[in-house]
Amino acid sequence: MDARCSTPSRAESRIREKPYATRPEIPDAGGARREDDQGVQEMLLTGRGGEGVVLASQLLADTFARAGYWVQSFPEFKAERRGAPISAFLRWDAEEPIRRRYKVRECDVLVAISVAPPPAESVAKLRPGGLLLVNREARFPHRGDYRIAHVPGSRIARSNGILSAEGRPMGNVAVLGAAVRLLLPDGLGCLEDAIRARMGAALAEPNVLAAREGYRLCARQHTVAADTPYEPEPAAARPPLPLFAASVTDTRINHTGSWSLERPVILDACNVCGLCALFCPEGAMRRVDGAMAIDLLYCKGCGICKVVCPVKNAIALEEVPV
């Protein structure tokens, strides 16, 4: 656990031309293998924009490369904004360079960075016998034809002061510590070196501590009688999206608030200073009758109002119900 990787740092997320070091044995993730590329293991990482999903995939790719594996890592962006769903893909192979050039369609390992339950469509991509790793305080009360492990990544991040600009815990590195314990038990030193190579001195040490705690607190689950099949309720049927009106002078008819995944809520501590309205990029906030009002038809849920607000606990962000 205290062993260090002595290889030089090369923190790229592209195909590795040459493994860094002599390769240790790695536990198979457990998924059923296809006939082609027998040795390739595939991972899908999911989360929301701003949670460090892409950074997590790059750090883990660097960790595997330092341990002597051929590695491939790349993200899949949808709407490039905070809160939007995001995925990253990781492949590693013990023997040969990786020649696949497409996103992961089925995976041996699914890592959910968010504290929210993993998307049902992502869980459906797990191969039988694969591994699901979730960011949760308590056990994941479900079962399937895959193995499950959990780690309190967000709590670990908060205890080490690893927070986003909005003050939210960034549990990605703690979750990586758990992933390394499950997939590369002797690779914690390689993960620590990858973190130090990617981050400056001020950021590296708390993240190294978070990785160690994630490694230590990772727990494998055993199925119990109360566990239920993981079948999230289907999203409520939505009416067809309206066609956006095209205009060279006025786009106010386009209600862009429908894009938001989160929305701000004004709390009692607000002193109506109006700074949020000054910085709102959509002009969706203003004073009305001595209070701040939010036009949810146009608020995109970017969270800038909460960041610039000078009063603690004056604005909160809540998830928009589906």
C-alpha cells in the first residue's frame, strides 16, 4: 500500500505508445469477454458536468499506465455546462496496444461519480459478472447480475476540503481510490503519483489523502434478502418539444429554462442586494416589491447567482424534478 511508482510522469489521456513499467497481475473485472481483443477491460464513468468525471478517467488512465498497462481514455460530452450528464470511457489491456476507436458500448466496470443513483441505461451496459462502484454512504440496496461496491466519496471529499466553486464536495478522487483497490490492489502509489503529476502542490496533498481514504473505506456488498432488482422508475412522459422560433431580432419566445437540471431558490437570509441579478447571464433575476424574483422560464440553472452571492445560505440550488 505504501509502495511508490518510480516511473516518470506522462499524464496524457491518449493511446499509450509504450507501457511505463513492468506489469503486476490485475484482477479481472469479471465481465464476459468477447472473442476479439480478449484482454481488453472496459470502464464507463458517469456523472454530471463539474464533478470531475473526465479528470477521474485521465487520472485512472495514468495510474494504469504507470503500472505497465496499455491504456485508452476519452470523454463524451453532451451539453457542455455544469450539471449536464457526462460520460468518460477507459480501456486497459495487459498485453497489447488497444486498437478500438469507438465509445464503450458494454463495460466490465461502471463507476458512478455522482451521489445520485447511476442512470438505468448505463447500468444496462454492464456485462454479466461485471462491477458497479457507487458513491454512497450506505450500501446500494439493489441486486443484479453484477457485483456491487460502494464508497462514501462525497463525505471523504468534504472532510478533506475538496470542494467545487459552488461549495459542493468533489468525490471523484476518493472514488478512484476505491476503484484502484478493486482493480489494481498494489497500485495506490501509482494513483498518488498520477495525482501529484496532474495537480499542483496545494491541490495534490488533500486529494492524495482522499484517494487513500477511498481505498481504505471501499466496501464490497453481499446480496441480502431485502435487495431489489435495480429498475429505476421510467421518466414521466413529456409532451413533444416545441419548435424554437427563428428570429433575427428577438429570441424571448424560446423558454431556455427547460434546459435546466437545477434551479435557484431564494432563502430567508437574502438581503436583496441584487448582485445575483447583475451577474445572471440570462437576466432571469430582478428585484420585485422588495424581494428577488427568478424567471424560471429563462433560468438555465448555471449556479452563478449562488457563487457570487455575498450572503451565506441566501441562495440554494435544488434539482429540477423530471
